Amino acid sequence: MPHEELLSNYQASHTSFLHHFQAGNPGLDLSQCVYHPLRLKVPKTSPLHLANEYEIDRCLFDTGALHNSYIDKDLVDAMRDQWSSCIHKFREPHMVIMADNKTKMLVDEYMFLPVTYDLHGKPHTVDIRLTILKMAKGNDIIIGLPEIARLFPHLFLDMVERFTEMSRKAQQSTSVPQPVYGLTNSAF
């Protein structure tokens, strides 16, 4: 099966899960709880480059990405001239096993750069290594579990708390009142 078809199948199953989850939780927008914007800070390599900060709106925080964090190869290739100072080769290429636990992809490059995120209106900057990997459309950056735990713990806890609150509100708005057990009419 061609690489693009595998990516498309993975994305379709992921989208199907999200739709199924949300069908049981109407009014709950799960994407608000797993995505957060990041700003990449790239040193200018030429006076002709207009910007050195790039906003990436939908960065997926993925606790199932157990080994690395990733940036999409198509995005990097489109910005390769401007980002060249942050792109590095691994000493040796290595295999990445995709979420389906079957698909393997060879990677040979990574980016190392500072990224900034906002938490409650306050900016926070961390240095991160992002493995360059061809990804499904819609995901420009995936932040994996090691970096979530090491670099983004407060942001991730805020995302979990936001999800918990949204889930609680959605549950309250769709729940049927439950009887109070142990009380009888004679107790009044």
C-alpha cells in the first residue's frame, strides 16, 4: 500500500474516532483539548527573509507519540531556505514506527529551535528537537509524550483541565436527572 494511502487511512480512522467520541458527547469540541498553537523562532539567515517567527495554529499534543516530536516534511521543504539554520542531519538515518504499529518510515533530519506558547496570557519559550517526517494533512507539528512531560507539563495539564471542564459541562447539559436513593416521600 503506498505511503500516502496509509497516511490517508490513518487520518480517516483518527477522524472517525473523534466523530464517534463527539457523537456521544454533543457540544464537546475535542480539538480544543489536543491542539494548541506554537510560534517557531527561526534565526534569519538572510536580510531578504521577512520573518523569523512563524505561527503554527494546530500543533497536536499526542501522548501516543512515545519517542519523539515531529514536524511535517512538506512544511519544512516549503520553508527550507528560511529555516536552513535550524535543520540538521542525524548521524545515521533511523526508522520511525507510525501509530498503526506497522508502517515504518526512514527519517534523516531534524530541527532544533525555540518555540513559544502562551499559557493564561503569559508567553513561555522552550528549546525543542522536532524530527522531520512526512505526516498526514492537517498536522504540521506533533508534540510527543517525552516533550509533553519535559517541556510542556503546565500547558498539557491546562489542556487536560480544559477537556475535563468541557466534558463535565457537556455531560450536565445532556444528562437526565437521577433519582436520589435512600429517601422516600415520608422523609419530607
